Amino acid sequence: MTGVRVSMYRPDLLRGQRILITGGGTGLGKSIGQRYVALGADLVICGRRAEVLAQTAQEFKDTLGVSIETHVCDVRDAQAVTSMMDAIWANGPLDVLLNNAAGNFLARTERLSPRAFDAVVDIVLKGSAYCTMDVGRRWIAAGRKGTAMSILTQSAMTGMPYTVPSAMAKAGALAMIRSLAVEWGPYGIRTVGVVPGPFPTEGAWSRLMPQERIGEAPIEQGVALRRLGEHHELADLCVYLISDSAAFITGEAVVIDGGRWLQGAAGASAYHMQQWPDSTWDSLKPKKTAT
Ligand code: HXC
Ligand code: NAP
């Protein structure tokens, strides 16, 4: 439990901000989009499945009374990305791009086919690059400022067995953020990243958290705060990073993982030591010898 939720944001904080979230029809992208809309943003989402996008748009209309723009687009296809951006710009320029679309699954790397490797890398690395390059090109040509934010994973920093294509692709996306922060900084374009720890979603859990994986060692055990993330916590960070309050932050990726990667770095014994009774700690103290 994270206690009572009190928003620190003005209800109109994002009014006038036009934002595209790739893969915004499901999971974390949907939750972030919901928060953006609630704070007044003009939201656009894209994904490959028209019915998923339509369902999300309807849900936002029913619950928030707001219409959002949807585009069917496979971000692996550079031409499709450009066509989508043309259509988006016809209704008004974007202020923010959120590269959220991803693909991932558990597999032993030596058994991956080239198509399997490409399936992940093309979405995560190339898709993020195609969207960012296209939007950046338009911002630069128009002399507009903008923010391109990308959702990363811990694996971008540390690597990760059994999800090697994703780790490689997210590491590339992190390199893009850092590189473009410098190259596009003079234009007033910020590039930032978010590194979420475990936030349950159907998409991630169905592919990455089979019972065999979590049965004996619940994920929470590997998180310093001993719990999973809640979507509103990630959404709040994603609001801050695109807001004017974060106007001096660029080239940075902010970790929001309850201390998961540091718990991992501390090693398995740290978790066990945290379970030791007082008597074990007491037994380690030097014994007082009678004089
Ligand atoms: C081995 C696999 C595989 C698996 C697919 N392939 N799944 N190989 N193990 N589990 C292989 C296929 O056999 C095929 O290769 C190739 O990958 C392409 O498969 P398709 O099904 O045709 O691909 P496509 O329809 O393009 O789907 C892409 C996908 C799919 C990545 C495979 O999972 C997808 O659409 N994912 C989108 C959503 C998603 O992944 N969400 C989770 C994000 S979570 P061959 O050679 O046989 O033809 C995340 C980090 C979370 O990113 C961190 C949590 C802590
Ligand atoms: P998700 O619900 O499966 O989200 C992935 C989204 O990407 C889907 O809406 C999917 O829609 C879209 N997508 C996939 N391939 C696409 C393509 N080629 N073109 C356009 N859209 C595409 O999973 P999630 O957990 O919310 O993940 C969202 C982001 O958070 C990802 O970047 C992921 O790496 C990151 N992340 C998640 C966690 C976690 O714990 N959940 C942790 C760390 C990082 P379609 O299938 O309809 O295209």
C-alpha cells in the first residue's frame, strides 16, 4: 500500500500540450495517457491493433469525457511512422513524444531465430528511433521546442539474461537519449528516459512472469521496498518529466523501481541477511572477555 493519493499537480498542468504515446492503448502507456488527459493534455495514441485503440479511446470518453486521437501504426515501419506523423501534424504539432511501444519475451539467446531477435529490436530500438527522428525533424524545421521521452528498462543499464534483444534495444534507446540531448539541446528539444521496475501489466506479465519464475521467489523479494510499482506512481513521474518544472532535465533516465536494481546489485545474501534474527547479529559481535 502506498497510502492516500494526493495529487501534487494542478488539474490544468498539461493544458495545451499535444502528446503522442506509442503503444498507448494498453498497460503502462494507457495509464500514463489517462493521467495526461486528466491533467488537460491533448492525447494521441498509436499501436498495431485498431480494436484495442478504439476500446481505450471509448474508455477515456466514458470515464473522463475526453476524445483522444488514435492511429493504427506499426512503429517498425519508417514510412508508416512518417504517414502517421503527417496525419497528426495535420491536426496540430506535437509537443511531446513518448516512446512506450515495446516487444519482449523470455528465451534462451542461443535458441533465438533472427526473426525473433528482429521482432523485439525492430519495435524497441528502430521504432523509438523512427518516431524520435521524425518528430525531431519537424520540431527543428519549425523552430519548436519539444520533449521526446522513452520508457526504458533496468536491462538498459545492467543487461539481463533471457531478454537479451530487449536489453540491447533499450540500451540503444538510452544511448539515443544521451546523444540527442546534446545534439538537439540547442534547439530546445529535451530527450529523457524513465526506467520502471516491476509494474504489473497483462502484456509484460503474460510474457515475462510465468509461474515457474515467480513461484519460488516472489518478485517483491527482489525489490528493496518489497512491493510492486503502482501505475499512478509511474504516471506521476511521467507528468513531471514532460512538465515545465523539468525544463532543465535532459539526457537523463530516471529510475522508478523501489530499489530493485540496487537490491539485485547487493546480491542474494543481502535478502537473507535481512531475515536474520537479532541473535545472529548478536553472535557476530566480539565477545566480552572477563578481566
Ligand atoms: C522464442 C519467439 C517467442 C518466444 C515469438 N518468437 N515469441 N521466439 N520465444 N517466446 C519468435 C517467433 O517464433 C518468430 O520467429 C518471431 O519471434 C516473430 O514472431 P511473431 O509472433 O511473428 O512476431 P510479432 O507478431 O511481430 O510479435 C512481436 C512479439 C510479441 C515481440 C514477438 O510478443 C509482441 O507483439 N509483443 C508486444 C507486446 C509486449 O511484448 N509487451 C511486453 C513489454 S514488457 P520465427 O523465426 O519462428 O518466425 C517489457 C519489459 C518489462 O518490455 C520488464 C518487466 C520487469
Ligand atoms: P504492453 O501493455 O504490452 O505495452 C506494449 C504496447 O506496445 C502495446 O500497446 C502494443 O500494442 C504496443 N506495440 C507493440 N509493438 C508495436 C509496434 N510494432 N508498433 C506500435 N505499437 C506497438 O506492456 P507494458 O508493460 O505496458 O509496457 C510498456 C512499456 O513499459 C514498454 O516500453 C516496456 O518495455 C516498459 N516497461 C514495462 C515494465 C513493466 O513492469 N510492465 C517494466 C519496465 C519497462 P499493439 O500490440 O496493439 O501494437
